[in-house]
Amino acid sequence: MASLKDIATSLDLSIPLVSKVLNGKLGSTGCSETKQQMIFAKAKELNYRPNLVARSLRDGRTGSIGVFVHPLGAPGSDLIERLLMGISARANQFEQRLCLSFFQTDREFLNHYTATARSELDGLLLAGVAHPKLIDLYEQIERNGVPIVTLFRDTTQISDNVNIYCSDFQIGYLPTRHLLENSCRRIAHIHSFESRYQGYCKALEEKGIQEDPSLVYTAIESYGADTGKAAVQHWINNGIEFDGLVAESDHQAFGAINELLAAGRRVPEDVKVFGADDSPICDLSPVPLSSVSQQLEEVGSLGIETLMKRINNKPVDSALISPALCLRASTGN
């Protein structure tokens, strides 16, 4: 394996200069852009890999980040998979090792952290479902010198942490606005998340349309296809007409589309339908399903970037990522 000395010798440069360039620590040391590019090119040519053990001893860090995840989303939604892809890719760019643990309960989190902490983590990324009862433990971990960044959907009960996530309000707002801009006026909604419901209401308000409570089917923390089916049955059985539907998960929308077709309603000609999460089920729907992507790879990537700034004592802020519409046949696209 090539060493710093090999690179320095082949370019007739000093070892300290090569080391500073490759580690991004030139400071006030003079080195032209051309020379820096020569060093990086030679390092790639010789397949140079940094000595992480030596770097750890020099910097007083382990190069290890804990990633603790409470899974969220319906089975098959791919939410956690996409989040972890973003985390892994960005951590690799920073040459960080990841210690990954999944947990469901407060006790499981504590057990995982106690076991992993022995490896002396440089930082901790918490993702998925927030655990308000653990706020005191989070603060204790921070006081012990381990910075934390969270990737939580709901931080209403954990307000002081640095948090990166996608805007749930926009996940309700954007598809509703899109349907309104495409001739829908009676838009039904399956209400599972309060912030997404508020986004739905805001889009109606901006178009001067008063929310009709009969068009809202409430199913808190129920994201499956059965919920979508039950919602459509409720509206049809009660003679409630609607020309658009904004669900809060793709599985809800999948169940809704199947029930609409079974009832003789055409999608999108009679009812345009939106899901949320942009999961694989969108392409398996009888009518390919329009959805909203939470941009979770970006969330994971920014989470690692923010945590690295905290580890290096740089100022950071929480961030709210904008979702993106993924248009398919269920909305006429």
C-alpha cells in the first residue's frame, strides 16, 4: 500500500506538505492549486489510503459515528433504506465508520448506547421516531462530550436539538395544491399526521376553498391499504362526492385506488389520487401512483454533514428539507 512518503518522493515534495494537502489542513502553508491537484492525482494513481489508526491517535478521535434508528413508515415503504443510503454515502466521504443499531423502546436505546459507548463514539445520529422520555439522556450524552444530531419527523416534544428532516406540512400542501391547479375542487383527505393535514388545509385556503369536514377521513397512525379502502367506502356509502384524494401514505392510496376501481370509479378521470413516500408500491398500483418523496437520502446526507460540523465545533442549524412531487398516471400525468 502506498504511503505519504511514496507520493512525496514521486513528486519531489516534502512529506508534511503532501500530508497537509490530503488532510485538508494547509492553513497558511503555500501550495498552488496545480500542485494540490498533482498530489490528489498521484494519491489516486498509487491507490493511497490514509492510516485511520494514526489519524485517530493524532486527532484524539475514533472515526466512529453511532447511528441509532427507530424504524418508521409502512413495511415496504423503503423510508429507512433510503435514509441509511444517504447516511452511508456521506459518512464514507468523511471516512467515518458507522455503528448501526435499531431500537423500538427507551430501554432498547439505553442498552444499545451503553454497549456502543464503549467504542468511544465521536458523535451520534438519532433517526426515525422521537422518544421524548429520553430527552434527559440525550442531554447527558451531550454533556459527556458526544454531539448529537437528530433526524426526527416530529420534534414538538424535543425542541432544542439540532434536527434535520423533511417538511411534513409540505407533504400535505404540495399534492393538494397540484390537484387544485389541475381542476380538482372537492379533494378528499386521509388524515393520519396533523402537520400534513394542516398543509392540506392551507392549500385549500389559498384557493379560497373552505375545508369540508365530510371529506376528511381521520385514521391517526394507521397507514395501511385497509385504511385507504375504508376511507373510500365511507365516502361512497355516504354519498360524498370527490374528484381528488390526498392520502398520507402510498399504502393508503394503493388501497383507495383498488376500492375506487371496484366501485366503478375511474382513476384519474373521475378521481385523481396522490400518495406519500414514493415507495416501490407506486409502480405496482393498478394505476401507477403519484406520490411525494421525502428526499430521505438528502436528509441522511445532510445529517452526517451537520454532525461532522458539530464534531469539529463548527456552528450548525436545524434544517427542513423540501419534499418533491413524483407524478404518475393516478393524477393524469
